Amino acid sequence: MLLKVEAQTRSRLPKMLKEEGIAAFYKGLTAGLTRQVLYTGARLGLYDIFTDMAKQPGQPMPFWKTTVCALSAGGIAAVVGNPADLSLIRMQADSMLPEAERRNYRHVFHALGSIALTEVPAGLLKGALPTATPAMALNFGMLGFNTLAKDKLKDLGCTPGGNVQVFGASAVAGFFASFFSLPFDYVKTQIQKQKPDASGKLPFSGPIDCAMQQVKKGGILRLWTGFPTYYVRIAPHAMITLIAQDQVKKTWGKLGL
């Protein structure tokens, strides 16, 4: 089924470009931007709030507390951003349907309202759990290890808030964000690629079954297949986000906010 959908998608691309122009490829942009604002903003903001609550004056925060803060912020942020994520998927899928079957979402708020009205408001959280799990892993690697690396670099003599500490910690965080999130991405890809056998049965019954089969076939390291390529995709984004966040915090501090 997936291969059939992919073939249909490829066959429609030239037609979309001809009939609707280049703008057709940016349908869902408002949903994508909204999702980034909600998800990224929530996970960064909540992490700061949680760590401030967990700190004890004059004492270094143990890594287990940092871990809890990172996992909690990632999971909650994924749920917060899920409606926009769902809208993005629906808007992109809608553009690939025959014209008579399209809902013709105008923007993200139109899609959100339509989903809420036709599927009850709870429908906006459809798929939140599968989305939250990899988000928690990514947040743990990115924010948890960014904080840990900053503390270690400070102990080594780096100036707190200095360029060396900020860049060095972001590089460490980029690695661990890739390391902890790749297994989830790998399993998701295997599930998306699976196709039924002659009897119509799919190879995997779900994500856990898929992960167990992959480990059985190639050992635990099989879940990190393609790590170098994945690292090049994920690490720069994580580093840029963390460096930008530090600069924003410094600006706010200078403005007294």
C-alpha cells in the first residue's frame, strides 16, 4: 500500500506543478510553522521552567533531575504541538487527493477547526503518544546533555556563557540528540517501508515488535544503522537551536527581562 501511495504521489507531482504552480509544494506551511513555534517553544521553555523549579540554591543539580526535566518537557511539548502536526499531515495529504475528495484547507486554523468539528476536539490529539516518545528521547539528548556539558566545561575552566562553553556544549548535545533519537526514527522508517507478504500479513505488529526483530537480526547496534548520515541531519539543527537560544537569553538579560 505504501509503495502504491508513493507511486501515485510521484505521478501527481508534475501535474500539481503545472496546474497549481510552485505554491502547491508549500501547502501546509502555516501548519508547519505553527508546529515549530508550539513544539520547539514549549520544549525549550518548559525545560527552563522545570530546571528552575528543580534547582536547589548553592547546589549543583544532579543529572537524574536534569533527565526528568528534559523528558517531561519533550513529552508535554509533543502533545502541545500535536494538533498542528496533525494539521500539517492532513493538509499535505489533502493536496494529493482527487479534487472532488479534497477538504481544501485554507490554513492551519481552518484545518484545526475542521478536525475538531468532524472528529470531536479530542481528535486533535490523535497520534500524540507515538509522537511524544521520540520527542522525549530527542529532548533528553539535546537539552539534558547540553546542560551536563556546560557544567563539565565550566568545571574545566570555561567562562560561563562564553563562546567556548556555549558552542562546545551544543556540539555535545547535537551528538547525543542524534544518538538517542535515531533508534526511534529507524524503527519508524522500517514500519513505513513494510509491505504485506503473500497472505497479506505485515512483518511487524507494531514499533516494539519491529525493534525486537531488528535487534534479533543484527544486534542492538542495528538500531543505529546510518548514524553518520542521521547525525549530519540532526546535529546542526540542534546546535543552531541551542546557540540561538543562548543568544536570546543574553539579549533578554541585557534588557532586564
